[in-house]
Amino acid sequence: MMWGGYDGWGSGWGLGMIHGVLWWVLVVLGIVVLARMLGRGSSSAPMPMQQGAPPETALDILKKRYANGEIGKAEFEEKKRDLS
């Protein structure tokens, strides 16, 4: 109905307003949940350190890079001297 009729959702400041507020709350919650789910898959987030494990030193990282073949012996020795 066009004038003064009941539209099914309430009218004016009654149930219609509650429905509108509830709708926007659900939309915002959906966006927050979606953002968290997408952010969780990001590989740029720092990994938590293992409990009780000492932090890795620069020399440890350098040794791993040398062992993996990322750097050669000359570069390893040079950087090792720089760290000492």
C-alpha cells in the first residue's frame, strides 16, 4: 500500500529502523571476517618464535646461506669478517 499501509518490515522508527541497523551491523561484521580470513593467508606476517629457542644470530643466518649455496666461499669469508 502506498499511504499508511504496513510494508512488512515495520514502518518509521519501529521495526524498520531495527532491521536497518541490524542489516548494517551484519554487513560490517561480514567485511571484518572476510578481511581477517584474507589477511591470515598472507605470507608477509612474521612467524612466531618457538618457545625456548634462542634467537638466530647473523652468523647463523650467514652459515645457512653458505650451506644452501646462496653465497660463495669468498663472500662468506668477507661477511664473516665484517660480523666479527
